[in-house]
Amino acid sequence: MSERIDKKINVRKNRKNMVNVRRNRQEHVNGRIDKNMAMSEKNRTRTCKWTQNFDVIRFATYRTACKLRFIQKKTSLSVVDIWNIIEAFRENGLNTLEPESELNSSRVESVLNSIYVHLNKRLPLSQQVDSNQCVQMLLNWLVGAFDRYD
């Protein structure tokens, strides 16, 4: 009987130690991010994804959905509505383009910048987003996702 109790206590101690190691790892990662603000947006997004640990999700569809939702929250796309998108597309002349035409990265950046400028016009001052950071993060993600030469 006492052996069982000792085993349970040891298991609990081991679990607490594992939790402390995870917390220390998280603090170390967060400290590294705070100290090194010159890190590129692409690496910062990868580091944030690593701390989220999406790989423990079993099914690929759920894992992909969680990753996309993470990017949506980080880039504040969850507060952008369809009217901002339509207005930005019209402002940049995308409504007259042929469906087969390609956009270069500077044009995509101007569209994204337009989307976030219109979003900040609509939001109150307390809820406005950092448009430059969101544009750069989303542009880097789009280029990484759709780059043909990578």
C-alpha cells in the first residue's frame, strides 16, 4: 500500500517538474522574442507557431484550420469585413483585371495596406491595429505560401 502511495507521489512530482520545464521553455522563448526585436516577421511567425505547438493536433484538417485561425488573429484579419476588401480591390483596380493575370508583391502590398488603412478608419482609436506590422506579416506569409520558386 505504501509503495503505491510513493509511486503516486513520484508521478505527481514528475508531472510538476515537466510543467515547470514547459513553463521555463515558454519563458525562454518569450524572452528571446522580446530581446531580439530585429527578427524578421517570417521567423517571428514561425516562433509563435512553435510555441502554439499545433503538431499535437491529430487530424490534418483541424491542424490546418488552427494554423489559419492563428494567422488570422495575428494579422487582425478577423476584424476585416467584406466591404473593406471590396473597397480596397476597387481602389487598386483589381475589379478590372483578368482572372489569369498575376500580381507582383508590391501590388499585393499596396492592396493589403489599403485594406488595413480602411479598417483603421472604421475602428475606434482604442481598437486600431498596427497596419504596417500586419501588412508585413501577411505579405510574408502569402509570399511564403504561394512562391513558385521556393
